[in-house]
Amino acid sequence: MLRSASVHTLPRPSLSSRFVARRAASTTSQPSARSSTRTAAYASLFVVSTGIFAVYYLDARASFHKYVLTPVIRYTLDPEASHRLAVRALGSGLAPRDPVADDEVLEIELWGEKLSSPLGLAAGFDKNGEAIDGLFNLGFAWVEIGSVTPKPQPGNPKPRVFHLPADSALINRYGFPSDGHAAVLSRLRARLPSVFAYAPEAEDPLHGAEHASLYPGKLLAVNLGKNKSSPPDSITDFVTGVRTFGPYADALVVNVSSPNTPGLRGMQSRTLLEELLAGVTAARDELTASSPQNHRPKLLLKIAPDLDENEVADIAAAVRATPGVDGVIVSNTTVRRPPGILDANKAEQGGLSGPPLKPYALTTLRTLRALLPAQIPLIGCGGIASGADALEYARAGAAAVQLYTAFGYGGVGVPRQVKDELAALLRAEGTTWARVVSESVERQSLQEAKAPAEEQGGQEVSVRLLVQEAEELKRLLDGLGERMERTAEEGVRL
């Protein structure tokens, strides 16, 4: 009885309380499930969006690079800092790429090598060989690194780079800041195939690669500079550069035209230039003779756009007199300031590049083209920002062209943009780059029939003959004048 009473005194949960408990349990589990689903959806959306943006970012043609990224970098950082950031980004392996094959109308043959386009990158952007592969991946057919000096040097004091956005131009007075031969050489060696470790006694420094660029149909050039501390008239730095980089380059560029190294442009005078060209060609030929693969890097001279016709004629004579010079790059930056420049930074000292440079570079190129045989190609550089600019250089006799300032302003999509514009112009005319160049060079070059004898240039012969004839005419006129005076005096005495 007691047991029965105790049982009945235990409280029983009511129906309503059981219902509330069940409802509380169900409402707790439902938000948790919905939250997990929402998180998974957001995560998936983030992954997909990131993937789409990555694909977009890695395509050099994306408008994002031209209209967003490049302007933001240019306006938030000083010019030199933005330059360094661009080089590091391109050297990181995570830079954009050009995924499009070049149009066949752009194909050229240069020094027996078939290149997919005539478009290269000038020296000055990648000074120390830190972004070679990133630059090739943007579609350049050849990349020129440097200038590289034998010993490391800091260059000129900062600030030393100035944007002229009103003119899409640039002024720099870098003064060859360089990591030096040893550091740059180690980077070039690090790029080589690593099947076999490099050893100084290795028979093939390129480890079997056909080109130093390591890309089929593309060329790697090294621009050789001179230390500021070296004697102004010494050729030793350039000879050393040839011996150091010759085995690891498809082309070597002798830079005697930078306006930012005191005394350097003086080496464009004929006497010093002939000595320099003889020295570097001899060093290159020694390398070739000692190479089991007969690797023979091409040797080019880079000249200034501020030369008068007589100075250009002296350079042409020195090039003609030196067998083994494979080409000339026209041109470096200019120290002149055209009257149409608008930007306030035009007052800064240094070399001017961009569109204001183009008329000077084209004039120098046309003058030099008429003084050299067709077998010596000229490379046009200066103010090229469009396909029309490139075509203008081809019609002036340039076999290929290089970008610099337009690449800095427009970003990674500029090489593709210029090539597409150029291809469209060529197709509209029903021609090819190779045909335009061939016709222009044949028409404007120094003809073999008029080529100079070994001991004196054809242009010099013509000038000398004219001077001699003028002197002879002056002598005859002077003699005639003296006779007339004597006749007059005799008439007076009579």
C-alpha cells in the first residue's frame, strides 16, 4: 500500500511539456544544419570566384591589368618602387602570361633564326636578369637584360626616375645600377636545365639547350655596361662582359649610348669605337673558337639618337670596318627636350624615352640605314606604343623593334596589343612583316655596287672628292681674281 502510494506521488510530465521539449530539440538542430549548408555554399562560391579571378589575372590580355592594376601601382608608388615591384612580380612565377600564338604574318628571320614576331623588350627593365622567364611568357620574341657592369654599383642618387604622364613618357638617370657580373651570371646559370650540375669545365655551358633563352624561336640578349669608376676611354669592361656572358647569351649588346654615365657617349667617336669594336669582336671570336658547340653570340652596338649626320657616318664607317658586328640598335634615350612636351617633369635631367623620342630615333635609323649594307640589321627602339609605330620603324628599315616605356605605362598586355594591331595592319595591306622589311632594307640600304673599299668608305670618298673639287675650284677662282687685278692695275698705269 505504501509502495503504491509512493508511486502515485511521482510527478508525471504533462503532454504539453513533452511537446515543448521535442520542439526545442528540433529547433536547435535545424539552424545548425542550415548554417552548415550556408557555410559550404559560401566556401564553394569563394573557391570558384578565386579560380575565375586567377584565370582572369593570369591572362595578360585582361583589361584589369591595363585599367586597374598598372595605374594603381603607378599612382600609389614612386616610379622606381613601382618598377622594382613589377620586376619582382614577373620573376615570382605567378605573373600573367600571353596564351595566344602569334599571327604568322609577324614571323621574321633574324641572323638565320626564325622568330614568331619582331617584338622584343629593350634593356633597362630587367637590369639584373631577375624576370627573364616571366618576360618571355608575356610574348616577347627576345628579351634584353641589363645593362650589367663588371663590378656592382649603386647608380646615381635617388630620385632618378620620373614619369611624364601628360606625354606618356619617362625620364631616367639611373646611371647603370647593377648587381655586377657575378650575381647576374649566377642567375643565368640557375635557369639552365639541372639534369647535370654546372661545372666550370663543362663542355656545354648551356647544357644542351639550343638557345640561351631556353625557348624555341626566342633570343636572350645581355646589354653590357661600363662601371662609372672605369677610365672613360677603356674598353676593358666591355671585353670582360663578352667573355663572361658570351657562353650564356644569344646576343650581346655593347652600350656606349647611355647619357647617364659620364664620358660613355664619347666612345661613339670613330677612333675609340673602332678600337672598341675590334676588341669585343676578337673576344667573341675567341669564345666561339674554344666552344665545342661553336656557340657564337651575336654582337650588337647600341647608339644614341642625339648624333648629327657626320657622327652617324663615323659610326657606320666603324661598323663597316669591323667584320663581325651583327647589328645596331637605334636608339637609346635622348637628352633633348622637344618643344611639345607638356609635363612639368620635363625639366629633370636624364634620358627621355616614350613618344617624344620617336622622331629622333627614326631620323637616326634612316640615316644609318643608308650608310650600312643590308646584311647588317638595325633594331628600332624609341617611342613604340602601337602596331602603327612598329610598322613605321619597319618602313624605315628596321628588322625588328623593342618596347620599353609603353610597357611600363600599359602593363603586361601591351606586347599582345601591339602585335595584334600590327598583324591587323599587315593583313589589311595584304603583306607580312618580313616582306615590308625586305623591301625597305633593299631600297634604303647602302648598295653593294656602291659599297666602300676596305681602306675608305664610299660616303667618305664622295665627300672627299667634293671637298677636293671645291678646293680646286677655289684655287682657280683665286688665280682668276689675281689675274683680273693685275690686268686692272696694268690698265690704270697705261
